[in-house]
Amino acid sequence: MAKKMSNLKKAVLIVLLSLIIVLVIAGLTDIKLTIEAIRRISLSWFAYVLLLVSFDWLAETLTVWMFARSYKAKIPLLYLFKITLVGRFFSAITPFSTGGQPAQIAFLGKRGTEYGEATAMLVSRFIFYQIVVTAISVAGLIRAYSLFEKKISNFSLLAFFGFALNTFVLFLLFLFTLNRNLAEGLISKISKVLVALRIVKNRGTFQKNLIEQTKLFHECMLKTTKDLFTTSLALIAASLEVWAKVSITYFVGRSLGITCSYIDVIMTQLVVFLVASFVPTPGATGASEGVYTLFFKHLFGPKTVAALLVWRFFTYYLNILIGGIATAHELGKFNIKKT
């Protein structure tokens, strides 16, 4: 119960902080115009946004499910969908979105999935997601450069840092995945720290279990590299997930009566993701709102803040809301089992 309240307080504080930042940005523009734009929102285009958000969740779920099937792990698709929502919640309330996968692994482990398998499924999915984002961001940067190089100072520097960070994350994932000795060495050091902090009492047993799960993780990852059919499908699913994410902004704009180039919008959105990704605040709070406004004001004009509010709701607040409900439901089931 204490953990539930702690996560709830954290989520509420982050949402409030994000809303305050949006209100500050709105205060620098015509608030009446923003309110009027939202009041006149088109429900038909709004429905497309809802479909894209749902498709984004489903595409991530399907990617993980494909790897689960490849490892012969019997995990229902519906439960993996729930785990996707849990991951979105914890990613939204932790710096650099680092809490999502550990939370998902923990929940899967409590349901009987081997931790090594769970880690392999989620890391595989994230690797393919990062490959797609890093690859298409090159096209996004080329297109965006021609649009914003003269309008935004230090654009090249911002874009470079975002691209470099995503590439570095991908490199670390490959390194950890392919180098088993490195992974086991890291586990040994982590176990020493945990023992020193008295979080773990029996270092030998703890380290042995971790190394066994690491071995299982690398065996599963080896299966992934050899299963070309699954990896091909996973790459397609990851591509569709990224497409859904970057397309949301365009349909948000259309729902507000904004007419602009679809290609320009999705390429700009890619750059927003890249630039905001190196900010350590939970959900990139502050950076996402600021960077979105900085870039999209050149495409959306006076309706930029209205678009920001709707976009942030669907891509961030909704993840906290729906993901929080899924997390609370799952924690409730564990508490029932204990009693």
C-alpha cells in the first residue's frame, strides 16, 4: 500500500509540474485562442488520435509477444498488453524512463516467467525500437535541418546530442547483449554494492541466481539472432510503433483545424523525441513541452499551445492514467494472493 501511495504521489506531482509548465507557456501566448481551439476540436480527427495511441500500445505488446513465443514462454497476449501499460506508467514517472523495463521484469517474474527470459524479451523489443528510431531519425534530421536551421539557434547542436544519446544507448544494449563476461562482471559488482548496503544478505546465493538468469538471458538473445522470421516481424512491429508515435502529432493538429505537411510534422516530431531524450526529468517533463513549442510553433502557429496540450495528454498523461490503473490492478492481485 505504501508503494502504491508513493507511486501515486510521484505521478500526481509530475503531472502537476508538466501542467504548470504548459500553463506558463500558454501565458506567453493568447490563452483565449488556445481555449477556443480546444473547444472547437474535431471529434472525427480526435478519434484517429485515440486509434493511434491504442495501436502504439498494441504494437509494443505484439513485439514482446513475438519474442515470448520464440522463447516458448507461455504468456497470454492480454497479460503482455497489461505489462506494456505498466511499463508506460513507470517509464513516465522515472528519470530517463528507466523504471519501465525493471518494473515489467519484476511483474513478469512474480507471474512465473523466468527473469532471464523476461529481460531478453523486453531488451530485444527495446533494441529493435531503438534501431528504428535511430535509423529514421537520420531522415528526420535531414528534413528538419532545412526547415529549422535558420529559425532555431543551435539547432545542429541540439539534434546532435539527441542523436548521439540514442546511438550510445543502442551501442550499450548491443554490448551488454553480446558480451556475457561483461554482463556477469557487472552483476558481480552490483551484488557487492547490494551486500554493502545490506539490501542482500547472502551474496553467494544472490549472485549465483543472477548469473543463472544472465546465462538464460544470453541464451534467449542468441535464439533471437538466429530466428530471422521473428526478428523480421519484430522489426515491422517496432516500425509501426514508431510510426504511430510520430503520427499522433499530425492528427492532433488536424483535430484542431491545422493544415500542414504530414512529412514535415512527423520528421519534426522525430527531432522533438531526439532532443527531449537527453533530459533526465521523468517523462522529459519541461523539455518535451519546451522543445515541442520551440519546433512546432513554426508549423502550427497560434494553435501550437492547444496542440501541445492535446498531444501531451495522449502521449504522456494518458500513459500515467491508464498505466497507473493497470499497475494498481496487478498489485491488488498480488496482495490478494498474499492474504
